[in-house]
Amino acid sequence: MAYVIGVDVGGTFTDAVLDDGTGDAAGTVLAAKSPSTPPDYSRGVLDVLGLLAEQLGRPLPEMLADTHHIAHGTTSSLNALVMGNVPPVGFLTTKGHRDSIFIMNVEGRYLGRSPHELQHVLGQTKDHALLPKRHALEVTERIDRDGTVVVGLDEEEARAAIRSLVADGVSAIAVSLLWSFRNPVHERRLRELIAEEAPDLFVALSSEVSPRIREFARNATTIMSTQIGPGLRDYLGTLESALREKGLTGPLLVMQSNGGAVAAKEAPAAAISTVGSVLTGGVVGSVALGRQLGHRNIISTDVGGTTFLAGLVVDGEPVRDTTTVINHHPINVPTLRVDAIGSGGGAIAWLDAGGNLRIGPRSAQAVPGPACYGAGGTEPTNTDANLVLGILPEKGLLGGRKPLSLELARQAIDTQIAKPLGLSVEEAAAAIHTVQNAQTGDLLRKTVVESGHDPRNFVLYAFGGAGPAHCAGYAAEVGCETVVVPLGPVASAFSAFGLASSDIVLAAELSDPTVVPFDPQRAERNFAELEQQVRAGLERQGLAFEKVELHREIDMRYSMQLAEVTAPVAGGPLGMPEIEEAAAAFEKRYAELYGKDAGFREAGIQAITFRVRAVGVLPFRPELPEMPAATGEATPFTTRPVCLDAATGYVDTPVYDYRELRAGHVLAGPAIVEVPTTTVVVPGGTTGTVDHLGNLTIRRTA
């Protein structure tokens, strides 16, 4: 037996999925869910692994000893950056360029801002400095755009700067020099000097973290990676030691933003690549389940305790991006495109200055949690509203292991929403539910349409603890006709299933601006260097791969534009036909994103950044097992008053126990399906059909 385990640490719950590694649809897949345990999230990981072991009927050490690997997704890095909970770090850059990170270019005025903030021009500020100016120091050196050393590194001056930062108590140093991505010799020498002055200090180089053109983005990426690197190193070290003590012999892998995993010992060196690790798990899981169901165009939606996440799968592949934004700063790392808003089950409902009902982005999180948890929370949340509406059972969550208080939920909604708006508690709860569906629908519209696609051509997958309760509502907002709720053994732990389904993915990139058409040999040299880097990285993982796939791509743009669009490049020897094919692919994708006639070939096309993505395919690929076929009609175990439509009010609604359902059962809406780790809403005018894997497919009938 060789188990594969995925562990998804969220802000509220920690989920885990175990597959027996047979790769057989008749195999064993188990899921478990346990509260997260901030600030030491490793305790929650061990708790949820213990629950898996209980289900297997084996001691935890035995289960871990038979585990091939654990793939872990963590929010710790992202949360640390978003909340500014990072240690002091130093920054070394080329003389005359220190203020790049404080000026923030014009990007500091628009990146990561809502449409409302963008319209309020007079209120825009660049007040998100990554570090104090005293921790940003300059060194004398200069390398030009061709990689030629124009001014050598002044090592004595550099030593003085390093000593100054160490004396000021920095925990790590980020090094980002001008044009270092063309020639990293001075950055590497600075790392040697830092090691001589402070051997235990964590160091990150821009030429390794983000070897990409554009000074501000490269500096910001390197600094933020340095801020979370030491904490990630310590967390993973503690977790891995605890797992080894409990019997784990296989590797601990960490999910990255690019949709693949990397060995835990490798992750801190490029810590910034892990900031979206939990966000991408659901998209990877959607790809895996889509293979089983034959779905190639999927909208992946995850409503957890804190956030609503949306990603896309197009023609069987997740939609990728080359940048993301955190706290108004650009982050240059390859990533799966996942849009997020603070609109999870624990998102707090509140009234703005104009008396308008708002949901999130603040969350009750795991502690104290929604008011109905009875753990000290007093603000109303989506979860409280769903309890009042009858969607959630009064017996509680997690099969009753998490009791809920209807009285506390009603009290929170009444005092803070209902009375100020002149509504009944029930009307206020229905309004919270409606606003939640509307704002998640707005994000879906942005996610799909801004990627150049029509939502009506996609199947929507909905998961997470709160996703199945809202999915029919937000799918209707964007005109998506088919919704699949992945249930079976994974239910609300679907992101953890995605982690268990992930392969090793490494990316290497290099900016080398040139104009199309360019010498194919130049591209060959770049790709050969990048392929050597990723192959060496795969060897360091210490894993045997079923196969290795290499994917080449170039970020291109029309001349005089700033933003690039990624185009695939054929493998093998490159000639002028292959270069032209890449340019044609760029123009096709540009037209999909910005309109049929938006391109302007007469301006010329520039190739900016060359990239190689390597996929080390692991030998185990989890699949959901098949469910027995139904022999009769589905029978509800009870009915209860549920409000799924504010205009209709409360209706006696059949409630089904998912454990009693079988493949082929059809449920006419309105109906509720209770799963041990989530609750599914089948609204009136729709039907829910259980498929051969136990998933519930919701389709509109009227």
C-alpha cells in the first residue's frame, strides 16, 4: 500500500484527502476535516491526519509509514504578507535605485484597487511601503542591458551596508541589482559576502527568484519572498520533523501558485511561489475530476470559511498567468489564475455608511468564528444567515461535531442587520444570502469574461464548506446551466483532493527582450539554459517520475505596449517557422482577450521573457471511486422549513442524507442534501442527479 495524502490548511478549517495509490476507480479515497489551529497550523495538520488514520482503522504511525508522499497547501505565507505579519528584512540594490520600491511607478496607484478606489483619484496614496527606508541600502556596481560589467562591485562598501543591516536587527536580506537577470555575478558575490558577515542570515537574489525585466516588480517580488522565506522555512521544518517523528518516511511536498508541488526543503528558496498554494488546489482538483467526467471547460469555485475563489479550466488545462498582486505590489511568479474575494462562509455581514448591506471581506475566521459557533463571535456571517434560513441543520456541522446555536445566529442578525434596516430576522438572513450570491456572481463574470470566454460554454464545479449551499445561485447569475458538486468521499475537502492530484511543477524564466522575427538560435540558447535549470531542479526533488514534460513559452507584446501575453512555443529545434507560429499564437490569444480587431501587427511584436515549465508526473493519480447504482427512488429522511427564495418564504423542504444516495438518484428541487462536511442546496426549478462517482449534478428544468 502506498497512500497519497493532500492537506489543505485554510483560515477556518484544515482538510485532508487520502488515496490508496491504486489509481483504480474502485480504490479507497477518504476525507477528513478539522478546525485550523492558528498560530501553530502544524497542530491542525496532525489532527486531521489522525482523523484519516481513524477512518482507516490504523494507528497514525502505520498510515504515515505507508504514505508515498504528502502534498501540503498552506495559507501561512499569503496571510503573513496580506496582514503585514513579517519580520524586518534588509534590501540591497544598485546605487541610485533604492527609491524604486517607494515610488512604485504609476502602478502603485492602481494595482489591486477596486473600481471605486480607482475613481477616487484624490484619495489614492502609495502608502504600502514594503520596508522602512533605513533597511533599503545601495551598493556601487553597474551591469548594462547586455550583461556587461560597467562598474565592478565595491565590496568594502557592500560589507559596510551588510553590517549596518545586521546591526539594525534584520532577519533576512533581499538582493536585487539593476540588470542582474542578464548577469547575476554581482548578486551572487553579495550572497557570499553576506554569508561571511552573517552566516545564518536568510538571503534571496532577484536573479533566482524573479529573473524578469521591470525593476519595481522584480524588487517587490524579491523583497516579499525574503519576508516570508524564514517563516516558511521554520514552519515546514517544524511540520516535517513532527511528521517524521510520527512515522512519515516519504517526502513532504508543498503546493505552489503554478499548480504543482515542490519538495519542502526547496520551497523556502523561492517562498513567493507558495503564496497561492491553497488557492490553486481546487483548480488542480477540477482538472483531475474533469478527466474522469469528460469535462474540459470548467469554472472552478471554492467557498471556504474565509474566501470565495474562482479559477478556469479551458480545453483541459488551467488558465495560467505570469503575475499576481498583493497589497498593491506586483508579484512576478508563474501562477494559475485564481480570483478571490473575502466572501466565504465566515464573511461578516455589515452596513456601510449609506445603510447598504455588505458582505466581507472581513471574516470571523476559525477563532472566534460565526456567532452561531458560540465561541465568542458576535457579528453575523453567511453561516449564521444559512442557519436561520434552514439551509444548515441545527444539529451542527461536521456531522454534529461542530454544534450550532440558532439563537445566537438570530441575535447577531437581528441587532446588527435586521433592526437597522427595519426587517425581520428572516428577511435580513435572506438578504445576506442574496447579496452573497450576487457578489460571487460578479466575480465569476469578471473571471470568465475577462479571460475571453462565455460562461454558458462551461460546467461549474462548486466545493468548499459553503460552496454547495450557494452554487446554484451564483451559477444562475452568470448563466451557467450545469453545476457539479464534487461529493463522494471528498465533499468539502475537494481542494485537498486537488493537492493529492498534483504533480511536481517547476518553472524557470529569463527576460531577453528582442523583436520578432529574431534569430532562432538566440531562443534555442535561452531555452536550453532554462531546460537545464528545471531538469536539475527535478533531480533535487528526490522522487521517481513516471515521465517528465517540458513546456516552452514566450511572453510577447506589441511594440510600445507594457503588458505581455504568453504564447506557447513548439519543442524541438527552432527555426523561423516555429518563431512565426509563436507570434501567430500570441496574436490569436491577444484577440481573444481584447477583441478581434484589437491587435496591430504593423507596430511590430516583441519577445520579452522566455520560460520553461517542467512537469514531473508522479506515478500515483488519485481518482474518485465509483458508487453503487440506485435500486429505487431516493427517500428524504426528514423535512424542514427552508427559505431559498425571499419572495416565496419558508417552504417545507425534503432533506436527504447523502450517505443513503446512490448513482442515478434524481432529486427534484427544492431539496437539501446533507453531507457530513457540507450542505447542498437544490433550488426549485432544478433537479439534482447523482452520477456514477457520487457527485451531484444540478440542472435547471424551468
